[in-house]
Amino acid sequence: MRLSVAFWHGVEPGDPEPAVKRTLKLGIGGLVLVAPGGGWPAEDIERGRQAFAANGLFVSEVAIREYHLLVHDDEAVRRKGIASVLKQIVDACALDARGVTVHWFADEMRNWWTDEIWTRLVAGTAEVAAAAEELEINLGFHSFNLGPWDSPEQHRRLIDDVASPRMKVLFDPVNMMGYRHVLDTTGFLDHCFDLLGADIIGAHAKDVDIDRSHWVIKIDEIPPGTGTLDYETFLRRMDQVGGDTVLTIEHLRDVGVSGSVASPNLVYYNTDVEILQAKQYIEEVAGRIGVEFD
């Protein structure tokens, strides 16, 4: 298993030096790139690939954030979305990325769990997966509670319905948790790994707790080691998955989201300090239970 970091902003292959310096300063070997719509120019890709390789860094994932277009009501928009995703997969290969990760960031709030949406999702994903098979790159579907694969069971269903060897899971337990899970993270983690373990290619490292100041439950993402997530079970089960898996330290707070515009309440804080603290905590737990990072 390897360690990676997702800054979610400020990582551009055409201008790689800031991200390279930041990643090396943290002592982490991998980093995440977020693909723009339509991908990057070829010269930017090559500049980034050379810079990352020259500094001993690897691209742990190229994150695709337009995947919701594959279920759009308009067929023309769906075709455009598939074309954009396919270009981003080609870019990921050119960057020597270890995989492409599929994220669900639809601006529209609607019922994404209808049979019609699912049928479109499977059909579009089948096209994308066929291209991934030809290019020999994995598609890691990132767990997310506001999209169609919002539970371990939905992950399993999508993998089985598409039936491609390149269909994988980017496991993010915090993104699938409800109240019961937050109070029994060990049981939830074991259930997820029992159901999905053979298809997990990477995971996102953060923590979770309940904000008890609300009558209606509010669940917060917080830095590793400060919440209820059973990191011993998390790291042990990840280690048991085997293979060239990657554990990525990503945004550490629900408020701020590492300073990105994804949060409705932007609070800028010293992200690198918390990333370093998260790394130290993960390594301490790993050392305690005999899990090694490459």
C-alpha cells in the first residue's frame, strides 16, 4: 500500500512545480489530479508527467467530476459527457496514473436512484469501461452519498451490472456513513470489505463524527484520529486487500474542504499542517498493527 495526498486544487500538469514542492515537503509519494472538462493539452500532460517522474512522485488518481452527464435527460449531453470522460481516461494513461477515479458532483439536486437513471448509468459506464479495458486502466468509483453508488451494496450492484474487469472501488467509508455507522465503524468497515474487498484499488483517509448541536443529525468529516473511525480495522483490512493499493489523505474538514469552492462555507486554514498530522497518525497506527507503506 502507498500513501498519496489530494489537495483538490492547485495541481496542474502544465504548471507542476508548486504541487511537486508541496507534496515533497509533506514526505508523501503520490498526488491526485482533477481532470478539467475535455482533459488537458498534450504539452501540459507531458510537462507534468516528466516533472512528477523526475521527483519520484506518482499520480495516484486522475479524478473525473463530470460523470453525472452520463445520465443526463438529453442524449446529446450524454454523448458529450462520454466523449469528455474518454478523453480524460486517455490523459490519465499519458500521465502514467495508477487509475481513473469517478466522482459524482452534480449541481442539480434530484432523485438519482430511479430505475431510469440506473439504466443510463450502466449503459454509459459500459462504454467507458470498454475503453478502460483497451487502455488497461482501472476505473475506481468513489463512494459518495449524493449519487447512485451511495452504499457498499450500490457499489456491488454497479460492478456486477457493468461486468467489466476494470470496474473497481475507490473506497471512502466516511462518504457512505449514517448515524448507525458512525457509532459502529468497525462493523461497517468489515461489512464493506467483505462485500467489496476484492475490487478496492484505493481509499480516502479522513475521519467522521456526529455534530450533536443539531436536532436532525449532521455528520462531519474531520481529520484522521479525531473522530470515531476505527483506523486499526481500516488499515488492517486495506492491507489485506493486497496489490498496489493507494491510501489518499484528502480534504480533512466538512467546512473549508481544503479551501475549495465545494464547501458552502469557505474557511481557509493551514491544510498542510493537518495533512502532516494525518500522515503521522496513520503511520503511527500502521506501525502499531504491523502494516507497512511502500
